[in-house]
Amino acid sequence: MIQRIQTVYLIVAFIALVLQFFFPVAAFTYGNTVDTYLGTISFYVYGLEKQPDTLEPAYKFLFYLPLIILSVLILALTVMTILQYKKRLRQLRTINFAILLNIVLIVLLFFYTDKIAKDISLPTEYRVGSVFPLISLVFLVLAMYTIKRDERLVRSLDRLR
């Protein structure tokens, strides 16, 4: 049955992972005194965006590729988990792998943010985009627990037969 509570948890995790592409993970403001505001560098999962565009890009696309691949892979695993609603044990394996990858993504996001902050020598301000992987991790864990609960219920009913 696709209308179980773990499906709702997985959909919320999916939405949180999609939203991380639209919001910055961190921002670096340079020249932030009252008189001299020069601009902001925003760190997204897919790269850096600068306002104004006076700086040359310090990092190439390959620098961000692991973050993009991990995010897309977790999104695909979440969708696969939703579609495997008849095979609970396979769902558990898939969701455990997605949880592991999500933890790796969170560690990499903070590692990349610190590396960029050290390279450009500016203070870091974490933004909304850094919260979305944490939200998805919480909902993936909740989905795992409800799938385990369903599996225990089915096994207990099999013993009665």
C-alpha cells in the first residue's frame, strides 16, 4: 500500500532534498561594514554565486560534482524506496543506504563550506540550505522506523497462521 505513513515521510525527505538546490548553504559577505558593502558570495550545492560578479570563479564544476552526485543519488534512492512499497526488506536496505549517503552529504557540505571560507578568508554565515539535508535525514530515519514496524507486524501475523 502506497498510502502508508512512511510514504509521507519519504515524500517530505524528497521535497527537502529538492529544496536544497534552490537555497544557499552558506553565504560569505565581504566588505560588510556600514559604509563599504561590496557583495555576497553564496554557496549552493551546485556552485558559488557572487553578487556582484566581479570575482572570477575560484572553483570549477568538478569541485562541486560530488555534492551534486550525492544529492541526485539520494533523490533517486528516495523515489525507489517509495516505489518498492510491496517489498519491505528491500525498502529497508535502500533506505539504510540513503541514510548513509545523506550523512556523507551533510559532512561534505560542512567540509566544503569550511574549505571555501578558509580559501577566501571570509566569515561564514550558514543559511537555510544547510538545514534541508538534516530535515531529510530525520524523515528518512522516521520512514525506516515505520517500515521496520510494519515488517514486525507482518512477521507477527505470520506466526499466528
